[in-house]
Amino acid sequence: MVIIKPLKALVCLAVLISFILQPEAGAYTAPDLSGVPGIQGDALSADPKPPQSVQQLRSRPKYTEPTYTSKPISTRSHSKGYYGSSGDPGPVSVAPNFPAVSPNALGVPGSAYCPPNQPCPPASSGYGLFTQGVPIGYGGFLPRIGAKQFQVAARLWYAKLNSSKIVWGTAPGGVSGTQLDLHNDLGLSNHEYIAEYEARCQIRCNWGLRFTFMPIEFRDNFTPTFPFFFGNILYLANINSLTEWHRNIYRWDLVYDWYQRAHAVSSIFAGYSLYDDKLTVGQPFVFPGSRTRSQGFGLAHAGISIERVIKNLNCSGATASLNCKWSAQFLEGYFGWDGYAAGRIAVPMQSGRFGYVEAGWRWIVLERDYPSNADNTNLDGVTGTVGLIF
């Protein structure tokens, strides 16, 4: 027992000395900085140099030659890289540098396809309430007004005067005047040509200012079949009379193109309308010969429009499209609406200009029911337009 214990102590001492004499077996020795006072640099160095033995253990990534195949190029890209369990990035594969592929060439839905020698609209408005818009559908290229461009148009409307109601003034005793119809009672013709003139300035790519002027003129002779009160005056029956109706409509709009794509454009607009209305009924036996109801009033209006391409025609780059517009009018006791639907053919010109012709249908309804001043009119009919954008 006495001999064994000293023997064990000698063995442990020999193992400890062997580790002290050979420190490279368990760690690496830092660069010799004994000549520099202070703490050794292996503890505070920002870029410690690993030992040569460790550098030799790291294997270099194997370079593989890029392969070229005849398969179609995929536009799908991966934004996430591969990371191992330790957080270091894994091997990076080298891919050949192919030229970028345009989404338009791949037929991506919603991309703005630009035909040759024609202005290219934006794929989306990118400025307003909705940058993606609503799925109206996809088609060809639709010409439209661009920023800092102007639009002028002249429209001829073959309007039909439908049912109407006119009351002005009172009869003796304070009761309301006679309710009259412009066609059946006051003899105005059923149909009349009405012109309308329009001008628009596109101040930005999706903001525009628009002004329209529409003069309405009806003038006809008639012979009343019954006496009636108009403007507190009694008109006799069976006497030749004259009716004149003049209404000038001035409209100012602020237009916002909230949806713009290659195939369609949709706008919302709001503004103010000024009406100058005169209705004159004349008869030889009425003093002073006629009575005129003259009134001016202003209405606010708001609406929406949409134009969508139908087909790009092969003749000289012309385009067929559908143009629809609807608005509501109100204030001063009035309420009405204005609707328009037409087909358009646009022909491109140089420098982003183009002309167009339209043919369609127009409705205008305006109503006010006061006991002594009622004014209800209803007009509709076919219309044609010639316009230019430059």
C-alpha cells in the first residue's frame, strides 16, 4: 500500500509535465508580442490571425462551371438565401448573366403594352386613391389625353323633348297657375338639334379641368285649345301664340383619373353648373304682348366616367372604344341626372396627338316641384361628337 500511492503520484506528475512542455496540442500560440508592454494582442485584436493549422482545415468552395440549357427562362426570383444551422451563409452558386426579360413580352396581365409609334400610358395611375384599381378587364391599347395636353370637342345632339311640367305664377284666389306641358300645351316641337362645346386641359397626368357649354333653343307657334294662367296672366284659347324656350348651360368640372391602365381609364369628376333659363309665351291679346319667366340658378354636380378599348383596328392604328359617363345634379330645389353612352373611334396623329369621332345616346333629366314655380324637363336622343387631343 505504501509503494502504490507514491507510484500513482509519479504517473500524474508525468502527464502534467507532458502537457506543459507541449502546449500546441490543445491550443494555438498567439503571435509573439513580448517586446510590447501591456496585455497580449490575442485578447483585444480586432482582426486576430488564426493559426496556420486552422486555415489548412478550411476547405475552399468548389467552383462549378455554369450550365446552359434550352429551357425557357423563368421570371420567378428568390429573394431569400440559404443559411446553415450556425447562421453562416452557405455556398453561393454562380449563374450566367442573362439579359433582363420585360414583363410585357411575357404577357403579364395588367402590364402596359405600348404599340409602335404610339404614346405609352402608365400601367397604373400611381398617384391617387387606388394604384391597382378594379379588375375592369384587359384588352388592347387605349389612347387618352396626357399631361399638359388639351382636348376640344363639338357635339351635336338630336334631342327629343319628352314629358315636361311647367308652372309659373298663380291664378286669382292665390291658387297655383296652370300646369303646362312644353310640347302638348305650349306647342314646342318634339325634336330639336342641340349643340354642345367642350374644352379640357390636363394639368397633370391624372388631374384635369373641363368646361362645357350647351345652348338649348326651342321656338314654335301654337294655338291653345283651352285658356291658361302663365305669370298671373290669362291666355285665351284658339288664338295664335308663340312659345320660346332658351336655356344656356355652363359647366365647370374638376376631373380626377383614379384608374389608368393600357386598356381602360376611369374618372370621377365634380363641379358647378350655371343655368340661364328663359321661357316666353306671347299672345296678341295679352298686355304687354308676352310674359317671360327668366331665372338663373346654380347646381352642383358629381359623377363618374369610364372608357374601355374594344379593339385595336388594323387601319392606320385606329382604336375602337366604349365611352360612358353619368352625373347627378342638385341644389336650389332641383335634382336631376345626366347620362351619356357612345362608341368612339380614335385615329392617332403625330407627336402623341389624335382625333376621334363618337356616336351614342344622351339623357338629361332635371326636376323641381314648387307650387307656383315648377320646372320638370326630360330630354334624350342620339348624339355625335368630333374631337381632337393635342
